Amino acid sequence: MIKPIIQLQNVSFQYDETQALNNISFHVQEGDFLALLGPNGSGKSTLLKLILGLLKPTSGEIKLFGEPIQAFKQREWIGYVSQKSNSFNSGFPATVEEVVRSGLTKKIGLFKRYPQNVKQLVGEALQAVGMENFATRNIGQLSGGQQQRVFIARALIAEPKLLILDEPTVGIDHENVQSFYDMLVKLNEERQITMILVTHDVDIVSEHISHVACLNKTIHFHGYKNDFDHISQQKLDAWYGHKVRKIH
Ligand code: ADP
Ligand code: MG
């Protein structure tokens, strides 16, 4: 049976001055790999923050794993890598190992001890993102792309069922973007982790994603990636004002 992971029903959100989201309804199911597209300011990050419970909708309803978000307690099921995760400077005083280990606090509670096999868990999480040789390095001395992988490992160590990534490849060299996405695809396929990815790189990731949502305050399209491929360029231009390039 396919399980709903996220359900939004008529969700709107208003900042003081700005209506960021207007009457959004859509759902994500277990195992989906959803690419969330939209120009800057279209509400992508706001939508993710609503799903993460960091913001509360002005109106409408959100369910996580079938439960109203107000009643949902299993925060550790949801991993989040924010837009700014990869901006530690070279002086930041933490090793890769420490950063990844800190991903367990959500799971075990802030002041409880780490499990005895924590080193092994850290090693496995780093291996999943191809960073097992960097455990003792200082996080600030890694490239943006390497830091981003470490933050994904930090999310993975809590064994999330859903991973939410907000523009994770911003600042990653072009030649490393493809292998970064290959890693995400592997996590989705091998661990059945449901993925929500905010990205502008649909052309690179498109072979492996299952669904696309186009956002610009409202949802203009949400459906299978194959159906997205049949949307005309004119329609996309009308939604986005020539900002999204169609990909083949
Ligand atoms: P995106 O991630 O797609 O670039 P955001 O969700 O960050 O878009 O922003 C959507 C709209 O809400 C924009 O007009 C933005 O200026 C506004 N906005 C975002 N965050 C805040 C905030 N903390 N306070 C007020 N307005 C905000
Ligand atoms: Mg954003």
C-alpha cells in the first residue's frame, strides 16, 4: 500500500507584507522523488518551512505521515538540508565526524549519550555520501559540495524517511553536480528515502526524479515527470516569465 508522506490542503501563507503561498494543495507519497521548481521568491523555501513546522499556515491543513502536523511527533523521520548549509568558513571549529554525529541529537534527545557504536554509525553515514575519508577533517576546510554531502550524512544518521533539500547544489562546481545527484538518486532507490528537492538543475536530475511541482505562489503543475515533459515551453514562460528552461 502506498503511504502518504505529505498532504497539503488549501494551504496559504502570509508574511507581514507578502502573500508567499496561495491556496496550495498537493501530496507526496512514500518513495517519491519530487523536484520543486520555481523562480526566486516563488515561495519554495516558505513551503519547505511549513512542512518542517518552522512556520504555521495562515490557513489550510498539513498532514505528515497521515497525521495532522500539530499532532505529528516523529521529527527525526524528516531530514532537512537548508540552502545555507554549505557556508562554513575555514575557521569553523568542528570536524566532519562531529558535525555528522550531531545529527543524532534529534533522535536521542539533547542530553542523552550517544550510542556506543556512534563511530560506526558516523562511518556508515559518511560512506553513503562518499565522504568516508574525510571524517577527521575540519568542516570549514572542505569545498561547498563536500560540506553539503557532510550535511546530508548528518541528516542520514538519524535514519530519515523523508529528506528535504533546499537548493543543495548552489555553490557546487558544475562538474560535481552530476555525481551529487547520482548520490541522491541512490539514497532514494536503495533506502527508499522520499526526496523533496528544490533545484534549478532539472535537466541534470530529470532522468531519475519521479515527480515535478512548479510553484509560483500557487502550484501551476504537479504530477509525474513524464507529464511535465509534455508541457509546452509557452506555458512555462507564462508561469515564470522566461525563467525556467525546458529540458529534454
Ligand atoms: P524562494 O525560496 O522560492 O526563493 P521564499 O519562500 O524564500 O521564495 O520567499 C517567498 C516570498 O516571501 C518572497 O517574496 C520573499 O521576499 C518573502 N519572504 C521570505 N521570507 C520572508 C520573511 N522572513 N519575512 C518576510 N517576507 C519573506
Ligand atoms: Mg529559497
